[in-house]
Amino acid sequence: MTEAPAPEPTSGSQAVARALSLLSLVGRGGDEGLALGQLAAMTGLTRPTVRRLLLALAAARMVEQDRRTRRYHLGPEAYLLGSFAAERHGILHHARESMLRLARETGDTLLLTVSQGDHTLCLERIEGDFPIRTHALMRGDRKPAGVGAGALAILAALPAPEGEALLQKAKPLIEVLAPGLAPALAEDLAHARAAGHALNPGRVVPGSWGLGVAILWPDGRPAGALSIAAIESRMGEARQAELAAALHREARLVETRLAALETQPKRNIA
């Protein structure tokens, strides 16, 4: 009988990449955390491999396991590193004041979205005081590129060939989320470029509308997007213009804060 070949040892760089991917997933587990089996299924790795990586991350205090639920959460060192990075790189740190101000002024829901390859991530959600809300996008949600007003605003801020290529790359993911949606998003993207802001007229969740404006780095690349989500009756054309102006005002303020970071001396850690 021919023996099966022994598995190749995992290279150092591959182990690091797997551990970092695992850390990212644990971070998205939220307050409930994630179980070992869930993490194995999400990564496609075997349970022993995931457990070995988790033990290494736990030893570095990057993750911790709840003794009662046996689920994994981010550890104290992850929090500490995040706090160190917030001032220099944390767009949320620099956008929160604007989000709070817009939520007070409009009464609607404010969202901060950033790009993650062919996905976007909702970093923050701040509620206004209007009693009827839309829950189409929550903090920590990941959506395919172009899905949602903030995601569209980010695509529209990219050079046209790059934005369209990214939308095309995300098309299979979009079709799984909502069959037939991709052609409509291509039209919405063209409209966003022409208008200077993105509009989501209830594409995914009927009656849940959004308006988004990109936040740019000094070199013109999108750092993320601010968007307002509201029910359809609060998104008439006249109010759209008011909301877009308010979003542009606050996006420019955030850009000023981000531009100040570019003038800080870079540290060489090589």
C-alpha cells in the first residue's frame, strides 16, 4: 500500500498570515465571541491548527478565551495596540465628532465605512433621535464593494477604471447577496461620479435609503466614507441636497484632520 505523503511544514510567513487572519476574525466576533469550531469553519483550517494558532495569540495576549463560554475574544494587548494606532491611523478617531454632529443635526443614522479589498467594513454606526430607523447596515458588517451608499462613494472616488474593475471583481459576491443587483449598482456608480455623492435608493432593503460622501487622503485616494441612512420618506430630493451638503462639510473637516497626520514625521522601524 502506498503511504500518503506527509503534510508539508507550514512556513513561518504562512503561519504569520494565518494567525493575523485569525486575529481579524476574532475581532469581528463582537461581544459574543467565536468558538473554535466556528473559527475553523471560517478559515478552512483544521481545528488542531486553529487551536495551535489561538494558543500562540493567547500567549501574546492578543486573544483570550472566556472560561465559561469557551469562546474567543480580543485580548488586552490587541486593545492596547489599537489605542496606540488610533491617533495616527484611526479614521474613526478623527470622524467621530463629525458623525455625532450630523446625527444631532439630521436625527438620522450616521455610518462610517472603509474599504477592505473587494469588501467594505462598517466601522461605526451612530443613531440620531428620529424614532423610525433602518437597520440595513450595522457596526462590524462587511458588504461587497459598492453595496451601500458609503461603499458606492468610495468606488466613485477611485479612478473610473479602478472603481469599475473593483465592482466587477465583487460581482459574484453581490449576486449571492442580491441576484440582479450588479447592473443597478453600475448605474448608481455612474450617478455618484456625476453628482459628487452616492445614493442608495433602497437597493438591498426596500425602503432603506442612504446617501454617502467619500473622505479623501491628501493624495486624493479614498480613506473611507460618511453616509446617512434613513427611511425612504426622509430622502426626498430637496432633503437629499441638504444632507449631501452636510456630509460634504463634515467630510472636508475629517480630511483636514487626516491631512495633519501626513505632516507628522514618519518613524523608521526597520
